Amino acid sequence: MDKNIGEQLNKAYEAYRQACMDRDHAVKELQQKTENYTQQIREQQEKIELQNSIIAELKSQLAALNANR
């Protein structure tokens, strides 16, 4: 009987240990994905800012052209 309880405890501990390892892996994977998405968002925001400045410059040039007509 004691051997059976010991085996059950070992199995339960191994299941708990595996669950903890799976959780830790999932947390690391989520952190990496979050960092990647954050970097992508930052890059997209920089592109948007650049495009907005180009648009503003083009509008300014267009306004100057229209004023000269």
C-alpha cells in the first residue's frame, strides 16, 4: 500500500512539475510575442509619422502653387 501511495505521489509531482514547465514556457513565449508586437507597432508609428510629415510638406507645396496661380 505504501508503495502505491509513493507511486501516486511521484506521478502527481511529475504532473505538477510538467505543468509548471509548460506554464513557464507559455509565459516566455507570450513575453517574446508581446515584445515583437510592441516593436512592430513602434515601427509602424514611425512610418505613419514620416508619411504625415511628407503629406504636410506636399500640402504646403500645393498651397504655395495654388497661391501663385
